[in-house]
Amino acid sequence: MAQPHLPPETPAFQQPASTPRPKLENETSQLAFMVVKARAFDAEVPASGDEDGSDMIDDRAVAALESGPDNPTEAELAAALRGLNVDQLEEVVALVLVGRGDFTAAEWPQALAQSRDVAARRGVTYLLETPLLGDLIEEGLDALGYNITDQEML
């Protein structure tokens, strides 16, 4: 019995070459911690309801979302960011740039190059003042092929 004629391998039949994801300086568990803290920090609201008679049960525990001196979320996020070395801080800034859509995953080296200037001048402050920081970091990680969803739950 004759073998059926198969078309020769052509580019139309080949799988596209996958771009290898870049190796990160930061541990994904460390980035997941920052994402969780950044989201908690973004969710904070100015303190209210301090009048007499207000208590945790009546207020449905919304005080947990209020910013104030006894809420350590900002301090924990800032400490995590300040604990990074220069390369790691540049990488977080670059993840934000990719997550925001300024660069694609294929342009990762350019995102890192631009992040060096920002990180050197005011990296931690820049990140703390970035709205939706946690979402942007996670979007950047997703674009590069990293998934931290499971680690966020820990």
C-alpha cells in the first residue's frame, strides 16, 4: 500500500517559535507579596467614622481598609521595595512599564533600560505613587509568561 503524500514542511505548517521568557532577578513569591500589599494599599481609604459609638461590628470591619498610623500596609510595601537591590528594583519598574502597555514582552530589554533611569532617581517613591501598582506588576508578569496567582493565595 502506497504511503500518502505529505506536504513538505513549510512555515505555514510549523509552530511559531516561542520567545523564551526572561529570567527574573526577583523571586516570583517576592513579587506576589508585593502585588498583594500593593492591592491592599490601593484599597485603603481615609479614616472615617471615628465618632463615639462606632465599633468594629457596626462598621462591618471597614476600618481594616482605612489608612492610618496603625495600618502597616504602606510600611510593609515600602519596606519590601526598599529591600530590593538595584537590579531587582529596576525589574519591578520595568514590569510596571510592560503591565501598563508602554512596552511589549518582546521589548523587555528596552523596558529594563528605561527603568534604570526611573529606579535610580526615585524608584521606591515612583512605585508607591503608581495607581494600581499590584495589577500592573501582575500584568507585566503575565505578559512575560509568569503566573503568580497561586502564590498570591499563600
